[in-house]
Amino acid sequence: MKIKFASRMKTVPRSFIREILKVTTNPEIISFAGGLPNLKMIPIKELENACDSVLEQDGTRAMQYSTSEGYYRLRKWIADRYMKKHSLLVTPDDILITSGSQQALDLVSKVLLDKGTQVTIEKPGYLGAIQAMSVFEPRLSAVPVTETGIDIQALEKNFKTKKPKLFYAVPNFQNPSGITYDMETRKATAALCKKYNVIFVEDDPYGELRFSGTDLPIINKFLNKTGILFGSFSKIVAPGLRLGWVCAPKTIMKNLITVKQAADLHTNFFSQRIVYEYLTKNNLDTHIEKLKAVYGKHAKAMLACIEKYFPSEVKFTRPQGGMFIWVTLPAKIKAMALLKPALKEKVAFVPGDPFYVHTKNVNTLRLNYSNAEPDMIEEGIKRLGNAVKKLISK
Ligand SMILES: Cc1ncc(COP(=O)(O)O)c(C=O)c1O
């Protein structure tokens, strides 16, 4: 039978990373491709204890249906943390627990995007956001990020000409570039969103993972609770739990809860109970300190190896946190053309292409440093450096 799929399926890109991850299941390949937390850093013993304790305390109740908004105590914990970390006044009612922040992207898109709605994203931008939004067939336009964050002049020009409904950004240790908005850019971004009436969607899964420099306020702090903010336990506890959240103004929240009910009734309740138990019996800040020390060490090792093994024409970002380094090859070298020779050398990365909406054949690529151990980082970067040198000399 020939199936005629919904027309939107023509516009949704397949996740390139999932495709590459299939290749990298080969244990001989050193992979800098995924955005995976380091397995050694998952607090497995503590999660096991939390799991036992939930089953002991709740028994079958831990397996019952629950509320669409999410477990109240977990929402309160998140709201209190916004107060503690950012002096941001948030109540549990402002929080909806989602199946990862990826679902937050889907729900917000469902509520706000029609076919043809203008949306502004970063260039390069998080490919999972491009994919999630594309299902709703918006018109995406992208504004370049510079070393200090979004290019403010270009953003204002974009707001004036495209008149977007929303601007989606990852201001801390961006996926894919590792770039962080400085203070001035944060304030200017908020001011422009206010001036042009653009809903700011701030995706912040890496904000707590700063290993150098000083923490900066979230941009929503300057928006007087008019913007939308996403958070996630994926990078600070464990991604397999699939727990994230969206913090949104009341009118938007009402609609988000409706589409959440339609999507899956509620987020995995057992998972929510386990994480809440984990958070109350352990000190998350102590765990985050360990994560920052390890990821900081990995980033330093990868940067030193890039300097040692890559030709000097290759440029790269120096992240202050998060999980990624963004590499710019000499203009004539396309990242896609490097992928095959790199895989032959048994090293994987993500070419920049899927992080752009209207740009193809780019000379940029993303490297992840959180997952591989430092000795593997050295070997992998050496192999990648060889593949780059061979391609340059062709
Ligand atoms: C910027 C950004 N947003 C959202 C996500 C989705 O994360 P999760 O659904 O695991 O919370 C990721 C995952 O890598 C990400 O990098």
C-alpha cells in the first residue's frame, strides 16, 4: 500500500545526530558526535537508593496516573531553585514538568506556531529545536551568534523586517557552538524582545555547568515574567529519566497544560518521584561541582589537543561551560566532506549543516567533550587532525 504522509513530513529534518550515533555504536570509533553526559558522572547509587525509597514509601501509588502539570513537590523544588539561584520569583503553578525539555519545545510550538508563523533562531542553532518547530511548518530565520552571543544589530534588523512571533535561543554554552551571551548582550536581547513584542524562549539545559568565568543572570530575569524558560535534569542528573520543565506566563501555561494532556496525559510519575527523592536526600550542588570539575578538565584537554594536532588555520570556540566546542575549518574544506575520512580514521563528529536552516555545505563542525575520557580525547583529536590535514593538502 502506498501511504500518503501528512504534508508537514516533507519539512521535518531527520535528526542527523541520531543517524551518526548509529554509526558510532561501533566500539572502535571514538565519538565526539553525541551530546551525551559522561556515564561515570550519573549518580547511579544515589538514584538506586531513591528508587528503593520511593517504592518503599509509596508502593503502588508510585505507579498510578498523576497530574498533567507534574508532581507538585518537584515543581516547588524547581520554583525555589529559581529564587535561590536567580532571585526569580516563580511559583509551582508557573512550572509544567515535561518529558525532557525536548517536549517543552514541542508543546510550545504546538501552542504558538501556525503554518507560516515567523520564528527567529540562532545561527547556528540547536538542531532539536529546528526539528521540533519544523513539524508546525513555521518560517524560520536565523541570526548569527558571535563570540559574545547573538549579533544584536542583526537581531534588531531581523525583528524589524521579519516581525517574528518568537525568538528561541540557548544563551548559556550554546548547543552547538559552546558560546555564552555576555551581560550586555543579555540585556540588549531582553530590551529588543520587549521593544518589538517578541516572545523570548530561553532554553537553558547547560546553565548550571559553568566551569570558568562567573555565572550570569538568565535573560528572562530582565523580562518581567513575559518570556518562556526551559530547564532540564538531563545534563545535571541523567538524561534517561526524561525530565525537563517549562516555566511560562499564566496565559501560555493554560494552553501548554491542554496540549500536554493531549500529548501524553502527564510526564512519567515514577521518574518524577525518584528525582524528587534524589534531590531531597542528596545535595545537587555538590554533584554539579563534580560535573563542572570533570567537564572543565575534558574541555581543557580537548582544547590543548586541538592546538597540538589541528593545522593553525582551523579556528575554534573556547567554552566556559557546557559540553561543546565549535570548530571552523578553512573555507574550502566542507565539514560533510570531512566526515567520511574521519570515520575511516575511526573518529566521529557532527558536521555543522543540520544546525543551519538555509545554509548548506558549511565548514563548521561540533565536537562534544563530556562523553569521552581525556586519553580518548587525545587519540580522537589526533585522528581528526590527521583527516583535516589530509583534506587540506589534497
Ligand atoms: C539546547 C537543548 N535543548 C534541549 C535539549 C533536549 O534535552 P532533554 O529533552 O533531554 O531535556 C538539548 C539536548 O541536548 C539541548 O542541547
